[in-house]
Amino acid sequence: MGLLNKLLVGTALLASTACSKPEEPLPINPEQTLEQKVEVPKTIPNFENYDSEAYHQHDQAILTYVGELNAHFKSLSGCEGLDPIVAKSWIIQETGSPNHRNAFTHDPAQIANNGDYGLNELQDPKFFWKLGLEDMSEQFNEFDHTHWKDGKLDYSSNNSMTSEASIKGGLIFLFGKHFEDYHTETVPDGQPFYHTVESGDSLGAIAQDNNSYLEFIKELNPEISPDKLGLGDKVRVQSAHKISQPHNCRSWEDTLSRYNGGGTEGYSQDILTRKTLQGLKKD
């Protein structure tokens, strides 16, 4: 099943702790070939020994998840999608500092670092509901936070984050930062029917007993006063569920900065600058 095949239509999104800023890469002509661009990350700590295969190891996952998330959120909000090259640049930025050795291989989006909140959000079903996504929290409950050992991230745990889950979760978390607000709507289920008021009934209880909401029941019965229900009164009832829909997109520069938590000066600008220096290899 694709990431977004099922849109079940998810709590406040907390900023990811800032990472150290990698060194600036050497200038390169953006018109150079894809393989020539492999040389660029070698000027960044952690990437000096990377060959073409290592540099491209996440490209297909980036292309797949960015494409699916772009399609999903465009259908809900009409917002401009994320450029997959920017996503690649973002991962390079996240994993390029010296104390993040091996991060590009294990947790490219850096969502599981101990002290960060990305993994916590991804383990909460409400997070996915808010974004109008299928609940994937159980997938992320399999992972533990990555702890520090001797000043570096330690990926030796059996429950350490995997690269593909990191890219998927990191991109979802990033998209969560892309919207300024969310609208909640009540969607009716099934067919309406009439309930006959009995002793002890209230509109709230009737709504709860029928998988509905008080405000929705009030809308269905504008002529009824909740404080003056009488035995034998007929109340129109219909079950319902709520969906969340994102609205009002931020710029991707602002979105990236919010992912970082604003803790690294020039973080988002560096990512967008590095965009022309990165390449993606399609299968």
C-alpha cells in the first residue's frame, strides 16, 4: 500500500532541536553533471569518503515520499509542493556536522535524536489525523530515540531509526510545519433517523450514544432547545466523524526554519542555496 493510499482524515507540532551547521561546500557550476555533483558533499564533514552509491542511497525514497506528500497536500490545500532537490539538500544539511557521524545512513532527517520532539509527534495518532493522513504512528512506535555517546550519536540499539522511516517521518513532520492553521469539519455518516426522548436523555448523551457531536445534533434540530427536551420529543440524529484540513501555507524557507526550531543561523537559506549543488538519481 502506498504511503497515502488511505486518507483517513492529525497536536501542536514542536520544533526539531537545532543541528550544527555544516561547513560551506566548494563552489560548483550547477550545470555540471550529476556525478560531478557527488564531489560537492566531500567538502562537508561526514561526507568526505562518500562515493556515488552512498550519495544517492536515499534518492528513490526522497522522490517517492515527496511526490506522494505533494499530491496529498495539494489536494487538501492547493499549496505549492516541496522540490525533491530541496529535500535532498535539507538532509545533507541535517547530517553534515561532525558529531552526526553516520547520521546520513541511519537517520537522515534527524527525527529520533534524544531531546528532539519529531519522533514523539510521529508516535501520536492525532498528529496524522491533523494532517489528514493515514495513521502511521504504530510504525514509528517501533523506534527509540537515539542517545549520545562520547559526544556523538549512537546508532547501535536494535530499535534505532532506519533511513527510510527517517525520510518518510521527517518529510511528514516537515510538511506539518508548512501550514499556519488547520480547519476541522464534521462529516455525516450513514442516514439520519429520529430518536424518541426518554427519561434522563440530553442532546449531548444522544450525540455520544450515536457516534455524533452535540453541535452537529443542534444543527440538525434548530427548533429544539437543549434545556427544554420533553419526554417523547423526536430528535433528528445522524452519526458523524471529524476531519482536519490544513490551510494557509508558509514559504518553504520559513517551513525549513521551523523544522530546525530557529536555532541554527542561516539554516533554511543554506539549504535553498545548496539546492543547485545537489542531484537526485532516478531509477
